[in-house]
Amino acid sequence: MVVFETDRQVLRRLTVEDAPFILRLLNEPSFLQHIGDRGVRSLADAQQSCEARLLLRSHGADARQARRGEAVCPQARQRERVNW
């Protein structure tokens, strides 16, 4: 699902099909150094990580906020109205 699109980029929601990318990303040396080890070592681990985030998004606070038309800016911790 495309969330936002410009001439140069497309932002979309995470899917289980992104697991190969997630596996590479979470095991990049710079990711491990600056963010930390998430323990994702195999494609199955990456798929499970994606599924967990999808489940959280569909049942967690993000889903409740989306249903109300709100989003939280994690950097500023401010609520702002979003027209989905």
C-alpha cells in the first residue's frame, strides 16, 4: 500500500515480502554498531520480525490512532491530524 509518493520516491507500508531487505538491513555493520543487534539471523527470522510488526500495526496503538485519523510523530512526540 502506497502511503506517500513524490517524483523521486515512494513510501509504502512494510510487507512480509520485504523480509530479504530487512535481513540485510538488520545485519549491516553500521546498523549493528549504531542501533543494535536485533537477533535476526535468517530469512525466517526476518519474516517473523515483519509479521510481528504487521500484527502490532493492525492491533496496537498505531491502528487505533489511524482509525481516529491521527498519527504520532515519534521524533517530536506530537499528535497531528492526518487525512488518510
